[in-house]
Amino acid sequence: MPSARKETAPVTIDTPAYAARLVELGGFTVAYETIRIQHDAAPFFKGLPDDRCPCPHWGLVVAGQLTLHYSDHDETIEAGETYYAPAGHLPSSLAGTELITFSPTDQINEVNAVLAAN
């Protein structure tokens, strides 16, 4: 059975604001994410449909708090809670937030290419 562990997953993104370790498992990308500082993520999503994330995610907030902003409402997920984020969200998190997210690999790769360019 394919599996992953945060401690052995390769560091794929490492910035002062955000770090991620990404592993592909069966067509899904598992991301171990750490929000190092609270910042406005909106500028990174410019150029995606409606300037929001078009990729669905399933996840667990390990520590901290995640807020998903949709065009008509916000949802806040706290440590210990699992979540589903359909397409059309814009994330924001508190410093120190840790997440484990599962995303379709083909879709998250397209999103990450735009994020990296921005």
C-alpha cells in the first residue's frame, strides 16, 4: 500500500511565508503544509478562474486555523477538523497553521504553476 510520512516527504516549497512537502499517491497529491506567517494569499491566485483556486481539496487541519473564502460565504476550519474545499475558494490561515491536504494531482499541478509564477 503506498503511503507517505511528513518526516520523509521531500521539501518541495520553502518560502519565508509557506512550506510544503508533496508526495503523489494514486493520482492524488498529499501536501504537508506549514503556514509560517499570516499573509494575503489572494495575489498568488491571480490568473486562475475568478482569481480563486479551481482545484478541490480534502484535508485535515493539524494545528491552527484555515479559512476558506468563497464568493458568497466563508468557512473556518480549526485544528482537529477535516474538511472538503470545492473549487472556487481562496484560503487564508493563521501563522503556525499546519495542514495535510489531498488534491487531484493534475489539477493541483496547474494551480501550483500559476502560484509559482505569481
